[in-house]
Amino acid sequence: DYEREVMAAAIVPNGKVGIVVKKFGEDLDAGQVMADPSRNQRGPLPQVLQPARYNEYSNTYAYEIKLVDPVQVDPGHRGVVTIIAGTPAKDPDQYLVSDGEQGVQRNTEPEGFRYINPYAKRVTPISITSQRFEMVGEDAIVFPSSDSFEIKMEGFVEWSIVPDKLPLLYVEYGSGGELIPFLDDKVILPYARSFSRLVGSQYS
């Protein structure tokens, strides 16, 4: 007996990226993320499908197309690149790895619109524009003067990230979270308080 089933064509709509997951073939090796088409493996395939119609992937028993959003690196931002499917790092004790190795890359992605396979790499856009941190209210600086009187000072710090140091800062401070708020809380505020108290305590 035979049965024939008619399936709709696989379509990647506008504004989406298609990731092909192969459902048949050999199992992936231990620690492997992407399937190797030359080895007839099952799992996520390396190619990225842009908006279009793909008849060759219409068989839902053989393939699954996962729709994800493309990556948009807005003006004034840089994209920190983390390779997921790559060769293990030769020196795993370093914050940054060499090109193509698993981990955070030394080079960033410039502004633009990109179709990226999330199984292969992750791009995290982070602002490198000028930031303003206001020290008011609970964040106001309080310190004793040289004659032991309490001084309360309000102000602001204007700062920005040096683009070349963005990947290193991302690993040191923001991996897994929002980098800008973390730098405000863990770097800018403590240093501003320390510097203001050190200098301010010399005044009466």
C-alpha cells in the first residue's frame, strides 16, 4: 500500500531568516553543534535561507525550517561576535579567541543588516555612543571635607566605550547581560565616588 501526502512549499517570509534542521542521517559527534552535509548528519545545517520559496525543503518529515529574526546593528553600535560552531580555542584561558575559534572574537561587526545562523554564531549589538550617568538622589556623592564636614555633591559622568576594546569589555563585564547598565553600576559609579572623595577631601 502507498500513501501520498501533498505539502505546502517551504516559504521564508520577509523580515525573517530560515535555518534548516535536517531530521535524518547520522548523529552529531560529541560537542558538535552544526551538522556536516558531506557526512550525511542530522541537525542544524550551515546555510542560511533568505526570504524566498524553497521547494527542496517542503518535506516536513525530512526537514524543519526554523524562522529567526535577522541581526540589525544600528548606527552608533558594534556587534560583538561569539562563535558557537567552530574549532575549540587553542588557549581557553584567554578572554578573546582567534578567528574561527569557539568564543568571543577580537573583531566586531560594523553597522548593517545581517542574515546570521544562530547555531553558528551570535552577534550582540552594543552602543559605542556617548553615555551619560547622573549621580543624583541615592547615587549622589557624599564625603567628608578636610575639616570633617559632610559634603554632598551631585553631578554626571559622560563616557563611551572605545570600539577596539568592546569585545574585551563584553567578556569581562557584560557576558550574559546588558553591558551598558553593568558598566554604569560596577565601573563608572565606584570610580566616580572614589575620585570625588579623594579630591574633595582636600577641600574645607
